[in-house]
Amino acid sequence: METTRQWSVSRSTTVQAPPELAYSLISDPTRTGEWSPENTGASLRARGSGPLREGDEFDGTNKRGPFRWITRCTVTHAVAGQRFRFKVRRWGVGLPLLRVPVATWDFELEATDGGTRITETWTDDRRAWPDSLCRIVDPMLTGKDSFAEFNARNIEISLARMKKRLEDGGRDR
């Protein structure tokens, strides 16, 4: 059966900052709340110090209106200055107890003349959900027709905030 669901959304921006600086912001989930319209931060799970590596986990805290939830995420790709990707694999209110594939978030960085092109991609990992269920649930949870439409807007907001943060040196903290 052919699906009508949009499985992935990407947007890009170019910032006047080196890829290493952009990567340091993007790959630190404790700082995501500085630029995300939905994420409020994260806590790293039992690990040593230093940059996140493939296999590391973190718990993201999120809010949409009065609703708050926690996700458990696993880093699947971490190459400094190039790419940071993680999968959301647990969800819950209070604790991320429900094992469920939710989404993959991917940030690709490409050096440009004097800066970095950042491409942020969201992929819907709810492959087992029928389209008919998503057509009911997505508007209730997002106020948009689909999570793809909702996240396209969120990505645009995130990239604009990242750009500001990176180009002004974080002075608006």
C-alpha cells in the first residue's frame, strides 16, 4: 500500500561561524533549549566527560503549550564539524518508560566560504503507525495537519535561533 505521509523534512541555513563552533552548539543536547521551540534541555546519561559519541544517551525535556514530556535519545552519528544525529527511542511523562521509535534528528554541517551551511532533518520513525491513525493523532498533538508540517516550522525557527546564537556569540542568553 502506498503511503501519503511525508516521512522527512529538511531545512538549511548558512551561518557566519566555523563548522566546529556550530557542531559544539548542536552536539550538546543540554543547550538545545537555547534554540529549539519545543525542547527545553537535556541531561546526559551515565558517561564520562568530553564530546558525545555514537551510542551515548541523553534524556531530552520538552514542552508544547502546557504539555511536558521526556524522551530518551541515542546518538547514532557524531563527527565533529560534520554531522550529529540521534534517534528518539523512548517517550514518557516524568520518565521515558515507553519504548517506541519516534523520530530521528540529523544535523549536517558543510564548510562554506566564511561559514557553515547547517541542514537539519527530521525523520518520522513511526513506521508501524497507519496513516489513518496519524491523520487523527498528529493534528491533535501539533495543531497542524501532520508532524512533517509542524516540524518544518519548528526547524525553521530552530535554524534562525541557531544562526543568531552563533553569529552574535551567545550574548542574548
